[in-house]
Amino acid sequence: MATFKSRIPFLNIFDGFRTSHEITKMDAISDEVIKAMMPEDEILAHRKRSLDPDNPVLRGTSQNPDVFFQASEASNSFYQKVPEIVQETMDEFYKQTGRRYDLFNYVGHPEAERVIIIMGSGEGAVGEAVEAMVANGEKVGALYVRLYRPFSISHFIKQLPKTVKKIAVLDRTKEPGSIGEPLYLDVVNAFVESGETMPEIIGGRYGLSSKEFTPAMVKGIYDELVKNTPKNHFTIGINDDVTHTSLSYNSEFKTTKNTVNCMFYGLGSDGTVGANKNSIKIIGETTDNYVQGYFVYDSKKAGAQTISHLRFGPDPITASYLVDKANFIAVHQFNFIEKYDVLENIKEGGTFLLNSPYSKYKVWTELPSILQQRIIDNNIDFYVVDATKVAHEVKLGKRTNTVLQTCFFAISGVLPKDEAIKKIKAAIVKSYSHKGDKIVNMNFNAVDKSLENLEKVEYPRHTTNKDGLKPIMREGADDFVKEVLGTILAGKGDSLPVSAFTADGTFPTGTTKFQKLGVADYIPTWDDANLCTQCNKCVSICPHAAIRAKVVSNEVMADAPAGLKHVPAKGRPFDSKTESYVLQVSPEDCTGCDLCVEVCPAESKEVAGVFAINMAKKINVDKEENKNWDFFIDLPNYDRTALKTSTVKGSQFLEPLFEFSGACPGCGETPYIKLVTQLYGDSMMVANATGCSSIYGGNLPTTPYTKNSAGRGPAWANSLFEDNAEYGLGMRLALTKKQDIAFDLLKSMEDQVGSDIVKQIVDNIEEDETQKELKLKQIDALNSILDTIDTKEAKNLKDLSEYLRKKSVWIFGGDGWAYDIGFGGLDHVLASGENVNILVMDTEIYSNTGGQASKATQMGASAKFSIGGKTTPKKSLSLQAVSYGNVYVAQIAIGAKDNQTLKAIQEAEAFPGTSIIIAYSHCGDHGYDLRYGADHQAKAVETGYWPLFRFNPLEVKGKKFKLDSKQPSAPLSDFMYSESRFTRVVKDNAEKAKELLDEAQEKVETQWERLELYKNL
């Protein structure tokens, strides 16, 4: 409304996760009020100003220096009128609704001497602290900024009490190099220009990246203002032991709020967050309680701990901080109790719900002593339910959320049980109806079964277990990993001081191997070693490098644990008489996705459904399998120079330098990255676009990119979503320059170092593993010679000698980056001809940001922004790249044809110019159990949905384009209607779905005809 009246655009600011990820009860404004306030004359006038050929004007002119300055000043009067217009609009809003807003709202003591100035969601914590302190007799207040720019000095001065002596201005931002943060500078300047007597003003930073900001911290700021010389440019909520900006505060300060507080510990993608969003909505919609839900999780979609914080009570809730004392705590992953003090924040007399594979009779003995003591000391009501078993029985797989949500309502007493069940089922219909009646009914069944399996534990009044919590990080980790990364992993990163971190933002690689999350309920075991064909398909498809194969000499197996199976190694170059094949899974790193079992070709002829590897309940086998893994992982890797790495089997004996990532169980992207690192990880640099691959690849606390025994491994960096291709190109240009300098230096010093070593290094082009290993030895020999030469040139060459070997640049990203936001940069790199390798992991959707449609989304698919089915076809990025003629292009699908995937990656790396590989990546957003991801990839290829091909400009005419998949042999519906992203369109509008399917089928056939023509290139 103020926009229409002022003709000035407004930007409404929300401070990140704290606001956008909160669920709270709202009193919505009625349409009648909105209509009554609408300035119809201004709206009509605004429409008249739009571009219209009936009244043509010119906008966006290019202005020269003679007039630009004057033209930029012409709008001054419009901005000057904004504050009064906004205040008038706020006054009108008050008349219509009774809700009072001003440009600056003051709360607190009318004669306050100490005032905090703040804007955004931090106001809630400040308001609570002010209320408590004023009630305690302190003269404090707070001024909330509602209109930041234009900043009205007159309104600002008018709202401040005349008694104020000291002011603290809080900014939720850091401006490096500035005298102070923006709001602080504006407040200081407002006093200067107003001519009013200036109080003492200090500024500080708080809450960056949604860091906790509590009433206790607010109290600490007010306490700082009492001092004769309060600290300026302070920080609050952290321990800055480097530049000493931080304020101390008493964390025990509390405000009184009449709310029921709950905490729920879950795992990313297990449904805990979704269930609690439904729960808080049910409470808010069906009771008189005010509610608040806030959900703490890192950027990973899966594999990381989530904590849901729920509050509800009779009074409005303004808290903008997490629950620190809970009436109810639920732990949805049993293994959490082994590592985390999950009951640290429970109130006396509280309730504890645990998802446990153990019954009420046995569970007590499985609890660490610290949890037993907390239960006893706080007289806790303790309940268990085997939600995993219930979910399995009702065919919900690993999704335990419905079971645990039902148990929460059953024992919390928020709603009468029967009413709660009814509301839960209504929420199920709302959440899952688009997936079909079968899914809805399975969840209904889960609700009914939940109560049958819920048990109350009667526990002794003494501890029975001497075992404490397990270490967060495994033995062998260095101090930084244990003390810094381990603290973050334990959920206590807030306690780390500034000195714990490097100033340049770098972190060590190879740290995921120390965390051992142990999130799987079922893991694969190598049950029949003799049935196994040693194909290594299970190793290749594993998203987390949790199942691996090695061939070792029989001698080193002499000390192996009794349970570690091994059989004579098959195939070249192995000797079946002296060497053994070993296949082993890491129980604590496996996510239990079942992909490995699904791709296993070795099925028993005697018992259908039994393979060489099969899923087993983890708690039944983990002790033995952990011993096996610890022995297995220390076994030597096979000599790379002897392996036949042109086959899938041979390549999977190579050590992966990407392991145990936080990607979703069954992820379709990570097998590609793992394979690239197996082949080239010790000599590659990675520019990674923002998206899933940057989150599971470069998210604290631990890093899946690792290094080999020689200390070499992928060097990884992430820039932005939109510029990643250019970022990778910059890496290539810099690398090329360093290599040119190194070779020029080497040649210029031929007389000093000897012509033989120079010739050896220059002539070794590293076409295979043997030459690669030889080049490293040659560089070592050169460095030994350089150590004997005391010149500046010798020192420079030794510093640059690492660039005398081949190094490659890889650019990683998803379809949202490659097809959409970063396409302009990608196109620029494709046209550059530079030697970079681009890997696009195509999930056909914005997987990491909530499932929005991208230009890679196929026609007929339902996604956010195309919920009724996308009506336009998928962009053909691969054929656009082929059109350049000098770019290596491949379209691959590892689950459909793994050998073609391997060939494409090797050809792309060998190609001397730009290469791009587009890899089909199954994803949870496609709407099926990802254990069948490889099957779906195969079906995509079989129906022509995803044709496989390679285009190599170096080949002769007629052989440049290789079509690696056969002509479609099944209708497209066989693939599309096996995934809910397509079937939900059928459910919503069957007629439209049929039209989209027919059109998509026609486009598949047309595309195949085009591909056949490309074979003549």
C-alpha cells in the first residue's frame, strides 16, 4: 500500500533460517481489511504507468555524464516522503486491525537509561529480557526498527526516551573493514544530524547464520552498558579469544514463559522434521495454544542429526531461540544414545520416548550410565517403541516418522488420544495423498500398529551400566579432528572459540572416516563368498564407498579375524593360488540403502531372493563385521600399475578418495564422484557448484574427500551457484600457467640438473598408471638434484616441481547449476576449448533446495513450480554441447551400463580439450525406494527416456558419435509411471497426464531419430 502511494519499491527483509524455517500460529488478516486499505486510485495510476504501445514511452535509457547526475537526483522528493507515507499506512492498519506498528517501536521502562536498538527476529529475545529486567526494577528498554531505509531521524529521536544515557545497537551482519555495522552507523549519524545530545553509543554483532541469541545474552549486553567504558564493536554469543571482541554473560539468566517444550532428535531424511511440522500444525489448529516449531539441521539432506524444537502454550510465543529445557524428549535414532547426551536438557518429571530395537525389559541395560543417571535423577517417564520394526512390518521401509508422531500424541497428553489419531490421519492424507492411496493406507496402518508396540519402562533406582558415551571421533584422529570437528559433530559447535578456526577458512580432508555414524538398521553381509562372481558391481554402485573389494596375498590373510571371508581371486592379473579376493562392508559407514544387493547378479539357484550379499539386521552382525572392517581397511591396496582399470571390476580395486559422505541413502550422484576419484583423485582439482554435491562434499564438520597413503588427493573448493564453471576455468588457467613456468624453468636449468632428467620428465606424458608412477619418481630425483644447487632458480623450480606432473581440473555440479543458473558460464567454458572436465549430475530437479522444477525436468513430471506436470520438454544440454564440434560429450547412467560410464570418464579425462559428461542420477525426489535406483536407470535407458552416447571430436568422420544404447524397446510409460513424480499428475488430472505422456513419447521417438543421424558425424 505504501509502495503504491510513494511510488518507491520496498524490500521486506527476513533474517535467514530463523524466520523462514519457523512454524508459528498466525492471526491472518482478512481479505476485507486488505480490500479496505487498498488505495484504488494509486493502483489505477500505477497501471497507467506501465509500458503500453497505446501510450509509448522509453525506459532504461543510457545516459551520458552531462545529465546522469541530475537525473539521479530527480527522485529525491519521492524518497523523502516515504517515512510519513509508511507511518500513515501503519496508522490506518491500526484502525482496521487494532495492531500497533510504528517506524520505530519502543518497549520497556518509560524512563529507561539503557536501550538496545535492533531489527529482525532477534527482537523476541530482547523483548523477553526487557520484560524480566523491568519487572526486576531495572530502567532498560528496546527500540525496534520497522523502516530501515529511508531512515527517519525525526521519528527515531521521538521514540527514544529522553532519559537514555547509553545505547547498544545490534546488527546481524559483519562488514569487514567498516568503522561499524550499518545500523550502528545510521544511529550514530542520526544523533549527529539531529543536533540532540548524543548518549554513549556502542555497536555489536550477534546471531550470524542463525547463531543462538537468547535473553541471557541480551542481559549481558545491558550489563555491559553499566560499565564506565563499555566495549564497542563487540560480539555476543561467541568466545572471541583472538581479537577479544566478545562479551561475557550469565547463561543461567532465564525469563518466565508458560510453555510446554519438546525436543525431537532425528536423522536427516528419516521423516522426523516433517512429522514435527505436522504435529505443531495439529496442535496450533486444533487447540487454543499458541505454537512454535523450529528445526535445527545442517545443509545435508541426510546423514546428519536433526533436532526439532517445539513449544506450545496459552500465551503468544516470541522466543527466537532454541529450547534449552524440555518437558518431552524423543530420540528417533537408537544409536544416538551411544554418543550424545540426549537428556542433558530434560526437565524434572519429563517424558522420554526412545525408538529402540530392545524391549522394555532389556533396554535399560543398553543405556550408557550418564543417561541412566539422568533418568533416575529427574524421575523421568520412560517409553520405548520399536518404530523401525513397525515401519518395516507396514511396508514403510525406513520411514518411522508416522509411528513416532503417533506415540508422541499418545503419551504427551496434548490432545485426547482418539482426537489426536484422527488429526494425524488427516495430516497423512494431506501429506501423502499425491503419492497414492497405497501410501496413505500404509501410514494409517502404521498409526494403528504404533500404539500396540508402545511400552512404558519400569526402571531401577540405580545405574546398572558402567559404560559411558562412545567417543564422537574414532581413534587415530588428530587433535584438530577430535577437539574441533568432534565438538561440532557432538552438537556443541557453539562452544568453540574463534582460535579453533583457521583464518583462511581451509579444513583438512579425509575426516569422514573418523565419525562412524552407524545410521543403518540393516547392512549388507557377504553371505556366500563362493556364489560371488567378483564382478564388483556392488562396490561400484555404493553411494558411500562403504562396501569395498581388495585382492591381497594369502600370507597377509593369516592373521585375519575368523569371520572375514576370502576366496581365490579370479581373472587377470590375479593369481588364484596365491591371492585372495575379499569383499567387506563398514557397518558404521553403511546407510543401509540396499543398492548393492539389488545390483548383485549372483543369485542362489536353490533359494530365490538370496544373493552373494544380503541384508542383515545390524545389531546382530555389527560386532563381528566391525572387527572385519578394521582388519580389512588396513590391508594393502593392489598395485595400480598392474590392474586392468578399463573394466568396472578392475577399476573398483582402486582406492576411492571420496568416502562416507553425508548424501542421502541410495544417492544416485555420489557413485560418479567416487569413480572419478578412484581413477584420478591423486591429481585432480575440483570446482564444485552449490547444490547437493557441494553439501555432501564440503560441509562441516567432516569431509568425504580424502587422500592416499602418499598424502595426495582431490583439492576441492566451492564458489557460487552461478559462477562455478568460470571458477573452474580460472583454476585451469592458473594451473596451466604454473605448469608452463615449471617446464620453462626446468629447460632453462638443463645444464645444471642434467639433460637426461629433463628429457625424461618432458617426454613422460603420463598416459597410464605406470607412466604416472614413473613421473613421480622422476620429480623426486629432480628435487634431490635441486637440493645440491644453491641458486634462486633451483629454489623456485623445486617449489614448482609438483606442476611438472599431469593434473586435471574437474567441474562438478547438478542440473540446477548446469541447465539453469550457471548455464551462461558453462556455455562460456564449453566454448573456451580449455582442458577442463565437467561432470553434471542430473537429477532433473533442484534436489537440494526443495524439489523445484529446472530446465532439466522432463515433460510430464510434477515438481514445485510445475506441480500439475511440466508442459515443456527437457532442455537438451548434451546435444547443445555436441553442436560445438570440438567438445567431448557423453551421456551416461551407471546403473544402466556401468562399463559405458567408465569408458566415458576415461575418454573425457584423456581428451585434450573441454569435456562434459551428463550423468543420470536417481534421487529421492523421483518418488520411489532408492534401493531400486539402478533398475530405474536401466528402465530409463530401455524406454529411450535417457539414451546413452559418446561424442569424441578426435575420432574420424563417421565414428565421432557412438550411440551406446539400443533403440527403445519398451513404451515410455513403463518408466514414467514407475515413479510418483509422474504418477501424481495422473492422480490429479488423468486426461492431462495422458496428453503429456503421448507428447513425451513422441519426443522420445523424434529424439532417437535425431541421434541416429548424429552417428554420421
